[in-house]
Amino acid sequence: MESKKDDKYMGSVKVGQKGQIVIPKEVRDMFDIKPGDTLLLLADAKKGMAIERMGVFNKIADAIFNGRAKEIYPEHSEEESIIFANEIKKMGEKEQE
């Protein structure tokens, strides 16, 4: 079952034997996700999972490095935000290899 309204989408996906899912076409179109794009998966045992384009997180990391850590993640210390930003940049470097 799927539901789409304007800029929102809700649907279910099944996990295959290799742990893979297919991002529905409507969502790929909504976020302009193309074959070969890199997505970043974040998982927190208490808060859940999120998937976003790597470019979005690169912008977040750049903002943190430019002194905007408290503005972006006020609930975290600046040190925690910098560690997060460094991890994002490391992941981006691995994708470039």
C-alpha cells in the first residue's frame, strides 16, 4: 500500500535476502536520486533510521566546521558535532576511492 500527497510519500518496502531494499520510484523522483548517487544511512537504536543523500550531510559537516555546530545540533556538544562531521567527511573520502 502506498500513499502520496504533494510533497509526502508513505509506502512499505521489503528487505531482500541480502538485506537490500528498493527505494520507490516516487521517492527517487521526489529527491532526484539517480543511479550511482551515494546515500548515507544513519541508525540510532533509540531514534530509528534515516537515509539521506551524501551531499546533504557534506553541507551539514561544512556548517559544523564553520562554527555552526550549536545552531545545527543544539542538543550535542560542539566536540560531538565535530566528531560527527569528521566521520561524514571520512565516509565521503571512502566513496571517492
